Amino acid sequence: MTVANFTPQPEPEPGLVFQEDEHLYFLDGRPVPSVTQILAEAGLVNWEFVSEWARERGSTVHKAIHLELTCGLDWSSIPESFHPYVSAELQAIEDLDVEVIASEVRVFSRTYGYAGTLDRIVRFRKANYLALWDTKTGPTVPAYALQTAAYTEAVHEMALPILNGERIKKRFAMRLKPDGSYSLEPFTDRSDITNFYAACRLVNWKRERGLTS
């Protein structure tokens, strides 16, 4: 089923180019690291331990959810074993009574020199506030708190018109599970963004001195 309460996507931001095949971001013609690259190069996550199958699962599920939210998913186009993950997020949207404001939006910070693609901005209808959640198909790790903070502050810096000047109030990991269930895990530490900026400075320092591969 296509979720009917989806808001049309914002237009792509001028100045940001994403090369999907190489997963590279360019801002105003120069390369900038992604949020996930910064976390890895700062030593906060290690993607090398993630299996190729888990990477494929995450990528496929993310694309499938976005398709279902926007134009409808051909469920036969994805492995049946991935269906419960997609269904879990759709169920969460219904259970939590949220309006999906934006999905798979590329964002950036000119101030700190990074870019990335957030998963979802939603409005919790009853409490009437905006939140950002990042979809995960595996266990959550502490670095995800910094990831969501980075996306949130990039959204605020860009002042996306679709938000009409409203700010994102809360951040979550939306963890999807193989049995079709889900858990919404909050990140509440206000120092998350400060710590991410510190990681940015460290990575830039390492890159300037050729200390990264």
C-alpha cells in the first residue's frame, strides 16, 4: 500500500551534486565528506565488519520504503525476506500517527563542510512536532546519535522551505526487525551535535595531512 499522507519532496538544493555509483558528494564543485564517512574516519564506527549481505539488505530496504512512500513499490522486485522490514516501517507510520514530510532528502552544511542523505522527516500529529528518524535494519550504535544530529542541523542551516521555518524537535533511530516489528529509539543528548562537529574537525585535520586512506 502507498502511504497517502506523504508531502511532495523539496526541490534538489543548488550547489549539491551526488554521484551515486561512487557515493560521493560535491558541494559548490568541491568534494565534501558524507556524514557516514566522517563517523568512520573519526573512528566512531567500523563499516568493515558489516557483511555484504547486510549492506545489500539495508540499501534495498531503504529504496523500497522510499518507493512505497512516493509512487508505490512493486513488492515482487525485492527479496521476500526483506518484506518484513519494509512492512515494519509502514506499520510504524500508521501506529505512531505520523505524517511523512520528507523522505530520502540530501542535505549539507556549508559551515562545516559535510553532506548526507537523511531518511525521514515526520510530524507526530497528536503532539504536533517535527522529528527526524533514520531507518536501521541492524542494531543501533552510539554513533547514530551523532548522525541524526548532523542531519538535523544541516536541515536547519539549509532552512528547507518545506518546513515553513519550523525546527525539528526530536531525533530517533527507526529500527526495523526481521519479524516485521520495529522500535523507535530516541537520541536526546544535546551534546551530540557538538561531538559531531568535533569529529568533523578531526577528519578535516587528518585529510589535510594525508592521514586518511
